[in-house]
Amino acid sequence: MQKIRCYIVIWLMLVPMLVLADVGTLYDKADSLYNAQQYDEAQKLALEALAQCKDSADVADCASLLALIHVRQGQFGEAVKYAKRCNAIDLESGDPDNIASSLNTLAGIYMSMRQPEEAEKYILKAISYAQKADNPQRMAVLHGMASEVYYKLQQEEKSLDYATKAYQMEQQLGRKDKMAIRQAERAAALIGLKRYDEASKALAEAIPGLRESGNIHSLGIACNQMGDMMHRQANDSAAVRYFDEALTIFTQQHDLFNEAASRKGLYEALRHSDPDLAMQHNDRYLALRDSLYDKDTGELLSKYAAEYGNNELQAENLEMQKTNRLYIIIGVVMLLVAIVAGIALYLWMKRREQQHTEQLIHKIQELSAALEAGEQAQPKTASEETQEPETEPEEETEDQLFLMRVVKAVNDGLPTGHYGVDEIASALNMGTQTFRRRLMKVTGDSPKAFISAIQMERAAKLLTMSPDMPISQIAMRCGYEETTSFTRAFRKAFGVPPSQYKA
């Protein structure tokens, strides 16, 4: 009977491993759901991906995504746990750029938790690591975060200094959309210093820039800032217009944290002209505040308040391991058979995926070569049309031209960041759904996979033809703002990081 039970347990453990979805696929789906603001579904898939991770870099990616998801859900304690887990892995890897990134995430979470004193420690440490990594994009982002931290600490001069430096960095990088964000950060500090004329000029540049770039979330924050400034200048009618626009944005995005700021602003701007409506906004603001910062959240804030430089999560995990050591040993023994089969299946699936990616990139290389050589489909002769009345060769020619147009549109859009599915479809004068169906029919791949392959083909070409070009610059030319995201995507496609591929 005991042997039968043992076999049953081993089989129950083996079966799930044989049907595991690929970690990368689960992560990509979770990331897409997060961007679509479907946070509950994103959390489920991210947790499933995390449970299947075998590589520490994959664990770090999943933990980082879960931290962001929990921030959006207002579950700040959980967000801190996952962000610290990601940071612990980055610290172990020793990569200063990754460490700076995860420290910045922690600083942002503590800012959302109204803990700017803790956020300051993380952001200053992040800047020191970014200096070692020599990543200008990262430095600009971190200086922007530092500006927000010092603004919350009511150190407006420091806040303005960091925001101005961040703005100058974005100017040098030529990132107009980010320049608009930095101007909004400068405006916040200038408002705190009561330098309203300068703040108006900064926001006058920021708000149109945010509209043009489609950065709706940051636009809402800038509208809240302008509303606050108008209220301070006793121009409540203008303040109401800006707060209303911000409220519309944040309610549509289900951003409870910033919705609360809009509600509070509307209460203060309306309480003399329309006290009834003002009280409605105030009631909603108080409800939001209570839901975001309840008693349980307060206990979590106290628990993590003095954790800088002290990995409490790791200590908790070690204690758990001691308590369950016997169970772990038994589980390891029972999993030996399942692990062998699971690893073999995992390696086979990963190799198959990489082979498919390599084939796709090879196809894109052929299309790119055809574009560079100015090749076009040759018309058939009259005799060929007589001999071959079927339409299949014409369809293949049309498909080839269609794919060449897609490759050109994506390559044209990569330097500017305009290479999304909607933008490529527009460049080809097609509807988005029509474009998706056509590309799927021709290639069998999703638009996202095909565009990613174009990015990787471009990256491989740049690494080969321009070996002296910095990795960060190659990443930007391939449509990646973050070098770490580029490195992970490249390693997934080619099996090695860009630096090793270049060598």
C-alpha cells in the first residue's frame, strides 16, 4: 500500500511537469495583461510563471512584474516583498545596472506607500550603482525619481536640482517624451518653491509633449499639478478643469492612488463655489484613502520601514526552510524521477522555441537583404501564365512583398519608438485586425513575435557591423529604452548576451 501511494504521488508530480507552459510565454502574457490593466489575470499568470522558473534571471523578471502588479492593485506590502526578492537576485548577480533598476522599483513602491524617507535611501543607492554601470538612460530615470522623492520630503531645492539634471540628460538623449515628464517634475518643485511663473512655463511645455507622446498617465499627473498651481493662485475655475481631466484619466485607468489626488484637488477647488459637489469628491477621496492605507497596510509599513540593507525576506525564507527541512528532503527524493523527465522536456521545448526564432530571424534577414538590394517581385511571362493557371505563385509574390513592407515599416519605426501593431498597420494603410490576420496567415506568428524578431535581426546586424557601438546605443536603435530588457530579449533569442555575441 505504501509503495502504491508513493507511485501515485510521483505520478501526480510528474504529470504537471509534462504539461508546463513555457515560462517565457506565461511571462509575456502576464506582461501584456499588465499593460492592458487586467491586473488580476496578470497576477495569476505571473505567479504561474514564477512557480515554473528555473533560472534566477527569470525569477527576477517575474518578481519585478509581480511587484508592479501589486502596486497597481494597491497591495504595497506584497509589492515590497517581490521587489526585494528581485533585488536580492540582482545583488547576487553583481550586475550594477540590474541592481540600480530593482532599487529604483523599491524606491517607487515606498513612494506609493508614503515612505519618502525609505525611498531616499534606495534611490541614492540606485544612483551610485547606475554610475558604475555607465547607463545614461538609467541615470536620467533615477534622477527623475530622486526629484519626486525630495519633493515629498519637502526639500524642493534638491527636487528641482535633480529634475533639472534629469531634463538635461533627456535632452542629450533626444527623448522628447521623457523631456516632458522631467518638465512636469521640475514644475512640481517650482510650485513648492512658489515660483509659479516658471512652473507655468514648465507645464506649458510638459502637457503638450505628454499629449503628443500618448503618455496619458503622466498627462493626468501633470493636469493634477496644473490644477494644484491654479488653486494656489486662486484661479479655481481653471483648477477644476485640470482636475476634471486628470480624474477622467485616472478613473479610466483604475489608478486609485492618483484618483484620490484628483478628488482631493476638486474638493478644495469647489468647496466655495459648489459645496455639495465638493463634498461628494471629498467623500470619495476619504474612501479611497482608507482603502489604500488601511490598518493591515500600516502594519506592513512598520514591518518594512527599517529594512534598508537588511534582507528580512531572506531570513524569513531560511526560517521556513529550517521548519520544513524534513518535508523538503522527502520531497526532493520523490521528485528525482519527475525532475529528469521535466528537465528533458523543458530543454526540448526551449530548443524548439529557439530554433523557431532562428528560422524567423533568418527569414527576416532574407527580407532585409532583398530590401537593401532593391529587389522586387518579377512579373510572369505570358507562357508561364499559360502553363501555370493557378494563383498560388502570385499569392507567394504578394506575401513576400507584404512581409518586406512590414520589415521596412518596423525598421523605420524602431529609432522613434513607433513600431507598435497599430502604428505598423497604419503605415501599411491597413486596419489593425486586418493586419493581424494577414500576418498570422502568412507567417503563422503573432505580430508581437514577428516584430521582436525584426528587432533581434537588427540587433545582430549592428553588433556584427558596428562592434565599437555601445550596447545601450544598439538597444535604443532597436526600440528598447532599457538596456536590461534588450539584453534579456537578445539572450532569449540567441542563447547568449549581446556582449558575448559581439565578441
